[in-house]
Amino acid sequence: MKFKTRLFLFYITGLGLVAVLSAAYFINFEESRVRRTTEENLYIQAKLVAGKVIGEGLNNQPLINAVASEAARDIEARVTIVNAEGNVIGDSAEDPSKMDNHRDRPEIKEALLGELGTDRRLSKTIDRDLIYIAYPIKVGDQIIGVVRLAKDQKELNRFLFRLRLLIILSVLAVALFALFFGVVTIRHFTDPINELQRVAHSFAGGDLAERVRYFGRDELGDLGLAFNSMAQRLAESFAMLGAEKRKLEVILETLSDGILVIDRDLKVILTNTAADLIFGFGGGDVRGRPVMEVVLNHHLLDLIQEVNSSRQPKENELTLYYPRNRQLQVFIAPLKDETGNLTGSVTALRDLSQLRHLERVRQDFVGNVSHELRTPITSVKAMTETLLAGARNDEAMLVRYLNEINNESDRMNNLVNDLLDLAKLDAKVEINREPFDLVELFEEIQEGLALKGEQARDFAVNLPAEPLPQVFANRDRIKQVLINLLDNAFKYTSVEGQIRLSVWLEGNWVKIAVADTGIGIPQSELGRIFERFYRVDKARSRAGGGTGLGLAIVKHIVEGHGGRIEVESSLNKGSVFSFTLPVVKEG
Ligand code: ADP
């Protein structure tokens, strides 16, 4: 039941009780007062009649009867006078001789004992509700008779009825007044409580924008203000917490390290995208699932459990085999609440695979470079030593060795140039692009080849029928790509072979292909030929002045332009290297 209703019921019950009790009390009080006054008046009258009776003497019966009748007219009541034996000797309403002895009437009985007698009853003689009072007629101490007055109560009853009605109406009016004030007062107190309750419910439902709209200068008003400032503070705190949470989420998502948060029962609470990738969760929500089910590596699970029981952070390196081989550096820290109780753990996972791969690549690279340099240096040194040892005196030998030394120096020069090129490409310096005409570039390259005497091979350029749009690229770099590819094609194709440079349009790209009918590349090697220093036939490559870096540089440049390079080859039949370049967008 609502507080207001309860208060109202309580109040109305109290009010009703007070109203009924006070009405009853007043009615009772007033009624007995009125009756007492009536009786007292009647006694006074009776006393006067008694005085008259004593004056006249009881023996003169007609006279007494006359006294009774006269008194009855004045008093407006029936007057009866009886002697000490109870016989009626005078009556204002009936003939005394016909009346029976009145000694046994209760009021007369009392009066004959010397007291004031009273009774109220229905008169059998005249059939009315009457009040009887009897007054003893005393001469000295002796009771010689009784004066009895009988007054019709009709008037009195009517008066009392009106009195009662008046009292009831007054009490009712007061009660209604009190009810009105009560309701107003109850509402005065319960409205702010209802308002507080409404707003408290809104807060509980998460709506902190609600405000208490009661500003009374009392305790409830104070409470309302406290509510409002509490909501304000809460909203601010929530906003702050929300912002912190979002910040943390962004930090977590941008972290390259995988983060896995687990609760005390070893259930996953949170993972970031990096962790999802490492464990292969594949976007499926693993939150709430036991870590044992989702992380399939017992080394890691053991570590997590160790941290859980020791409550000490742990760091280790381990290999994950599923979903793919990864070398991981793992750091696990226990999570504790403010009282120091363990609530879970945070696992940070750094994927070392890439790092390890890079380390290996660097080591390989350094090894390769050293190896590539060592060969020409060793032969230059050997030849120089041979010359110094006396071979210089042999003219033919001297010329041959000097030529060899010159070749080796060229090779070293090529190698250093290619390395410098790669270093520049690795540094990802912005490529300066410009629109240029490919056909012009082809002509330029063709002229260069003619100068070098490469025309001995069957070499041709295939251009499309329609005019080609300009490409948007770094002209010098693309020239380098084409020279590298053509260089290879010439190098790995016999003199009888054919070499074709073709170009055509494919959407927003032009595709350029260098095809030869040379030695070809085994299928198994195709995937590796773009690696640095990778050569299918080392001796042949070196003999042709190759460094093993040409295709690596080509791939680097093409991809730097957003293009793709592909190779198709079959052993002893020939190879086709093709790559794409973006055309200049129109408009
Ligand atoms: P290199 O300086 O040795 O030519 P590249 O990086 O240009 O180095 O090429 C790598 C290897 O790919 C070469 O050693 C060769 O074995 C192979 N290769 C490249 N182009 C061709 C081709 N047109 N035909 C056959 N093999 C080729």
C-alpha cells in the first residue's frame, strides 16, 4: 500500500474515532445537563406545590385537587398529590377517587422515604413518555404526603434531538475541515516524497538526467538537492569512467601485443584483436568461456595457473603451434582488488615470429653480402698476388689478370650499386611520380640495347592498336625495372631465342610483359626468385654479371607503385615476367 494511502487511512481512522467519541461525549454531556436542569426545575415547582399543600392541609381534598389543577396549568405538567399512604388526594388530570393507590410507583416510593424521587416511563393512563418527579411533603421530620409532577417528554425529546443533530453536524463540520487540512498536509509531505521516489527510480533505471523538482526549504528539500547533486556527480563519474573505458578500449585495440584477461575462475573476460589473431578466435566471442577451452597450449595454461597460485607476475617465451606456429613472449600479471584479493590475471602476448624472421633475414642478408663480396675480393687478391709474385712480367698474363680484376671490380660495383638501390627503396623515400609515355620509354630502352649490341637476339616490342594512356610512375625507376627484366631475359636466353616486350591496357592499369624463350625457371623455384640474392643457377648468374638482387629491386619498385609483379615459366621453354602500373586518371 502506498505511503500516502496508509497515512490517509491512519489519519481518517483517527479523525473518525475522535469525531465519534467527541460527538458521543458532547451529546451525553449536553443531554444529561438538559435533563438535570429539567428535573431541577420540576423539583423547584414541586417544592412550591408542596408548600401550597402544607398551607392548605391534606384533609381538604377538593381544595388539594384544585391546587393540583391550578399548579398544573402554571407548570404545564400533570400534578398529582398523594398522602402518606399513597392514596391520591389531588390530580390535575383524573378524578382522584378513581385512581388506584400510588404507593408502589417508584418515584413515590423514594419520596415517601424522604428523598427526591425520579422515574421515566410510559404512562399507562395517558399513554405518553413521561418524566416523573416526586417531592416529599414534610411537616417537621414527618412525611405527610408527596407531590408528584409528570411532564410530557415530547418537547424535551424534540429539543434533545435537535441538540444531538446540532452537535453531530458541528462535529461533522469540524471533522470535514480537519479532513481537508489533513489531506492538504498529507499531500504537502507526501508529494515531495513521491517526487524523490520517482527520481530515485529513474536513477536506479540508469537515467541520471532526471532531477528532483521540489525546492522546499525543509529536510525534504535538502534531500532533493542532495539527490540532484548526487546524480550530477554520478553522471560526471560515469562519463569519466565511460571515457576512460573507451580510451582503454582504443589503447587495447591499437596494441600490437595480444591481451587476454581472465577472471579468478579462469574464464575469459576480455581479449583484443591482436590476441584473437594470435589464438585464432576468428572474431567469435570467447568472453565467458573457460580459458582451457579456447587456448590450446598447455605451457601457457600452466603459466597462467602458476601466476594464479603464486600471485606473482611471470615472463616466459613459448611456441604456439595452433592456429599457426608462433614464437611468443608472454608476460602474465595477477589482477588484485583493492584489498589484495586475486580477481584474475592479465596475459600480454608479443608475437616474436616476425622479429625472429627479420633477425634471420638480416643475418642471411649480412651473410649473403659478405659472401658475394668475398668471392670477387678473393679472386682480385689472388690475381694481384700472382702478378706481384712475378706473373706481371708475362705480358699476356698481365693483360688477362688486369681484365679479370676489372671484371671483378665491375661486379663489386654492380653489387654495391644494387645494395644502395635496395637500401634506398627500403628507406621508403617518397617516389617522385609523374605522368609519362611508356612507348617513348620503350624506344629509349631499345636504343640503349642497340648500342650495347643486344640486337643479335630476336627482340620486338608489341604495342596495342589503340593509343596507350600515360602511366603515373617514376620514369627512372620503371626504366630500371624494364632494363633488369630485359637484362635477365637476354642473359638467360640463347642467341637463337626470342624476346618480346608487350604492353596492353587492363582497366585503370597497363600491363607490361617481358617474355623470353630461354632456359626457364623450375616451378619449385618460382616462389623464391624475388628474394634477395636468390639465384637458380649461381654460376650462370655470376658469369652474366648478376648479383641476385635484380628481381628483388624490380618487385620492390613495382609494389612501391601499387602494382603487382607475376612470373610464369616452364623449364627450357621460357619465362614471362609481367607487372602492372597505374595509368593517369582522366579529369
Ligand atoms: P641475377 O642477378 O642473378 O639475374 P635476379 O634477381 O635478376 O638475379 O634473378 C634471380 C634469379 O632468377 C636468377 O639468378 C635466375 O636464376 C632467375 N631468373 C631471372 N630471370 C630469369 C629469366 N628470364 N629466365 C630464367 N631465369 C631467370
